[in-house]
Amino acid sequence: MVSDRLSKAHLYWARQSLVETQRRYLEPPSEDPQTQQLWHDCQQQLDQLVTKLDQQRVRVVLLGGVSRGKSALINALLGREVMTSSPLHGVTRFPQGVVWTQTAGDALVEFVDTPGLGEADGKPQAAAAWEIVQTADLVLFVGAGEITEEEARALERLQGLSKPFILVFNKADLYPDPELPASLAAYPRVVVAAAPQARQVRLEWPDGRVEYRWETPPPQVEELRQLLVTLLNQQGRSWVALNTLTQAAAVEADLAVLVVAKPALGWGLGKVLGVLLLPLAGLDLLLGAAMDLGLVRHLGLQYQVPIHSYRPDRLVWALLLSGVGLGLSELGDLWLPEWWGAWLQSLVAGGGSLWVGRTAQTYWQEGRGWGPYGIRRAIAAIERSLGEIEVKDSE
Ligand SMILES: Nc1nc2c(ncn2[C@@H]2O[C@H](COP(=O)(O)OP(=O)(O)OP(=O)(O)O)[C@@H](O)[C@H]2O)c(=O)[nH]1
Ligand SMILES: [Mg+2]
């Protein structure tokens, strides 16, 4: 678990990373109106993500099958009836958010209720629920009793999203000891009763009268509430940072394809001509190395990315092997007829340039995410410092 200071640092890092990304794509990459429109949309999305970060609001989305008590759980956590909860199936039709004014801690939290999954003819509702899950910083998956096949599929999909989530087993009054499939044993889970059923109690008075009354027990959500208070205040901001960066990475991927480096034929052609014309093998090698390095730098300038430490080995190997290949081809002069040797050298020189160019392109492209304040680098670092969610056993 991270401290709240580290969590704030994550938020700061994510913000810098977003601003840096926006700066990197400050100008539309071409005059083409379609490209300009796409660029504009992406910039707008990044603006929205920066605003989301600045609000520091942790979004907790409740997801689960119909009638599992998602809406009732929000009401129980808030201590007031905000969401409509009813025995009818499919009561919640659209995602709906409400801010949680906590008594402890200073993280701003928003609960989002979603339509139940698996309602007959409820495809658009389920799609809306999954769409909102994409924006969640934490997901509470609400089940009650045995996990159905539909719920197991939803959980599998949720696991694939790599978002923090907690399994909440509701209706503890009906299912006090819910069975958990082995595949989910590693996930944090809490058992609650958001709206326990009224039960009949028998009262015996001193005068011998016996009375039967219906009593509704209070909700049992304290364990979950405590867990949320602790988690959200300590690492809620890290989750916001992580989730915003993940969304920004998708936007950046869209932006990245708009910027295509112009083919740098000059460097390859210069190298081939030089190798053909220069009389000494040593000069060929020097020129080859200079041209390869020039090509790498030229591409780097086009992508406007600083030198970075993510997988430089591939580039170093490409440069080395291009040089070694050229060196070996020079030996062809010893046993090939004169012009054949020259052809071999120019072929190897050109091939080397092509390879170095391709590898450099990948290196610089990846550098956008992995360089200083790169989105990928920030995501990896935050993920490393965030631990698993721990739920202490109350027994
Ligand atoms: N026995 C029992 N019933 C509960 C509990 N929590 C909720 N319910 C009942 O379950 C029913 C469904 O609750 P909702 O809150 O509407 O469930 P939901 O998951 O929001 O349902 P949809 O919006 O239709 O998907 C209601 O009748 C609730 O009173 C609980 O802890 N115990
Ligand atoms: Mg509901």
C-alpha cells in the first residue's frame, strides 16, 4: 500500500506526463483537414483528462448482475436513499453518479451506479455499464449468493482490464457464507448486507402477552466502508493517476499514427554512393558509420523525442551489425571480380541503412511513451509502487 504523499506524487507525475504529451504534439502534423480534425479531437481528450486529474475525484463504479443490490449498496454507504432500489429486475437503466461526502479523509469520491448485467434485452444497458467501467478508478463487483456463469464471464472481462476491483458479496442475511470460485480466491472480497430483509421477531411481555413484530435490521456495510475509506484516502489518487494515464496512452496511440517520419532516403543513398566511390575500405566503414548515425539522429529530430533508456540495445545491435556487415562485404574484393565486389558492398550498405532506419523508427516511436515523463514510463512506475489490495480477515 502506498502513503498518501506518494499518491499525491503519482498524481503530479501523471499531470506532468499529460502536459508533456500535449506539448509534444503541439502542432497538427499536416495540413490535411481529416488529420487536423483527428489531432484536434485527441488534444481535446487530453485536455479533459488533465481536468479530470485536477479534480482529483476518485470514481468508484459498481458493477454486477441485475438485482444484486448495487443501488441499495450505494444508499447504505451514503446513509441515505439516493438511488432507486427495488425488487423489480432492471431498475437502474442508466449509469448515475453521486458524490460521497466522507467523514474521514480528504479524497473526493464519486460512486457510479450502473444498470445490471444480464437483463433480457438489456444489451445497450450492459454496454453503457462497461463503457463507464472503462473510466473507473476502482470497481466494486457486486454479487449475491452463488456466482452465475454470466457473472463469471463479466469477472473475466474485468480481470482483463487490469483495474483494481473488490468483490462485494451482498445479501449476507440470505447468503452468509457465499462460495467463491477458486479462480477468484486471490481477489479481495467483502461480505455485506446493504438492505437486509425484514424479519419477524417474537416479543414476550412480563404479563405473559406474546407479540410478533416485523423488524428491519440495519445495513451491514461497515467493513466495506472502512476498507474504502482506508484505500481511497491512501491510494485513491494513485488509481486516478493510473487510470487517467491509461486513457491518455490510448489517445497518444491515435496521435502517434498521425506523425509519420518522412522517408530518409538521402542517408541511405549517400552511404551507397560513398561506398561505391571511395577507394579505401577504411574510409567506406567510417562513412557507413557516420551515415547510419546521421540517419538515427535525423529520425529522432523528426519524432522530436530525446534519447531514452527503453530498449536502446536493439538500436545498438542494428548499428553494430550494419557496420560489421559492411566490413565483411569489403572482404568480397579479395575473391570477387571488381564490379561484383562493389555491387555486394552497396547492397549491404543499403540493406544496413534500411535496417538501422526501421529500428531507429521503432526506438524513437517508443521513446514518446518511455522517455522522461513518457506515459508508458509513468504507468509502469506507478504500477510497480502500488501493491495488491489487502482485506484483513475480520474473524
Ligand atoms: N435480503 C436482502 N435483500 C437485499 C439486500 N440488498 C438489496 N436487497 C434487495 O434486492 C433487491 C434489488 O436491489 P437493487 O438495489 O435494486 O439492486 P440492483 O443491483 O441495483 O438492481 P438493478 O438496478 O435492477 O440491476 C431490492 O429488493 C433490495 O431491497 C440485502 O442485503 N439483503
Ligand atoms: Mg440498480
